[in-house]
Amino acid sequence: MNTRTAIALLTTALAAAALTGCSGSDTEELSYGEKATKDNLEVSVLRVEAGTSGDLSVLEDAAEYQGRTPYYVRYRVTKTEAGKVDGPSFDVTADGGLLTQLNIMASFPEIEVGADGKPRYKEAPKFEKCIDEPAAAEFGKAPAGASYEGCTIYLSDTGSTAEPKKVEWNKGGLVRSSEDEAYAVWK
């Protein structure tokens, strides 16, 4: 076989691989609302909604978030098999960088003294825009087919107007290496 024939065959093979989408990646690319399945979970990112920095004014340390936009990632999780499950973990990308996930812990009622001198409980403010309260222990005990809808908050950098471009269902954990592939990507 001469060099021209070998180069032509290699070029044809590379072109065929590119046309068939052979990238070596196992990551599913989906549109919002489409489902991805991994292990014993089926996950759908339903939508990403932009909020305003005013949404965060009910937080105790609201001044920390001045000039940042919250984005609400709304998703659905369904168990495909009985048994223990770990809920999905997401990365949200905008303008080439990851947005910061904001976890809002439930507040406890505050004690205040009334005009009559008796203590009362003042209900703590709740962040109603994005409530994410799936009980992991209860969901772990649920049968196949059980599902819940959740919401996770991600914050833009201060002053950034870049909207999220993709949501990745990743392998979870706080430290993610650059070699880790996402299970699915919604755009």
C-alpha cells in the first residue's frame, strides 16, 4: 500500500468517525425536560429560571449577595429500582465558568418578648422561591417509581449578566477532576 492510499484511508476513517458522532464520550446531551438514567435514578432538568438579587433579601446575610443573580435549577428525580439512592449533583456553567451553588439552611424561630413580658416565637423567614427539601432517607426507602421535584440555587459572579449555558449531572462530591465526565448535559 502506498502512502497516498494509507493517508486516504485514514482520512476517510476519521471523517466517518466524525459524521457518526464517535467522540468516545458517554455523556448524554439533552434538552430541558428530557430524561437521563444512571444506576437506579432517572433525572430530568426541567428548566433554569433567572431570579433577581432582590430574591435574596430575605436571607440573614443578604448584603453578601448584592449584584449577584440567582438561577433556579428545577429538576425531577425518579427511582428506577428499589434500594438506596444518592440524589443528583449538578454543575451549572455560564460564561465558561461554574456558578456557585447556594445552600439555604432552614432557620429556627426566634424568641422575642411580647408587651406582656411573655416569650413568643417569631417565625423565621423562608426562602419560598426555591425549596429543595427531598428527604434523602425517606426517598431511599421508597419503592421503584417514587419521585420528587427539587430546586437548587446557583449564583452568578458579582455583576455578571451571563446566563447559564448548560447544566451537568455529575458524579457528585465536592472535588471534581477535569477528567470526570458528566452523566448528562442539558442545554
